[in-house]
Amino acid sequence: MTICGVLAQSTVSELARAESWYTAVLGTGPTDRPMDGLVEWQFGEHYGLQVELEPERAGRSTVVLVESDLDGFGRHLDAVGIDHPAIVDAMTVRYLQLEDPDGNRVVVVQ
């Protein structure tokens, strides 16, 4: 077996609200709508992020995204009005932890 990609997934209670928030955070709208109740951002040929309407599980997801310029990402969040904590300098990585409108954790690392 050879795994050749990954899709992170966040479950939400209101798809339109979540799509708006993730679009602001990611700086672009979804690249695909593979089925009702699901929007998807493809970041490369074999990796991306799915946001799925699943109210009974909403708010229980954690997504980790890797960003090459975390300071620039923080400035982007400021520009689009997304509240966020300060960047944390951990021992081996720097990260910024967000919460989407449902409380899903979105961790952006550099």
C-alpha cells in the first residue's frame, strides 16, 4: 500500500457561514463542490481541505495546515478581519491556532 495524498476535513453546522470564513482565511474560494454539503480546497494535486456539513459532529475537528510564511499569514488574517492569537514559537515549529465559527481547531504551522 502507498498513500499518495491526504484531505483534511472539518465538520460544520452551517455550510455557507463556514465557507465564508474558510474563504477569508485561505484567501480564495473553494476549488470544488464534489457533492451536496461539501466544499473543498485543493492545495496541490493530492492534498487539500474539505469542509462538510455535518451538524451532529460540528466543532470536533482539528485541521493542521503548513504555511511557508506564518508572519505573512498573520498579516493576511488581520487584513481580512479574522481575529487570532499571537504566533507561538514552540521548540521546533511556530504556529498560530484559530477556531472556525463552530469551534473547529485550525492550526497553521511553519
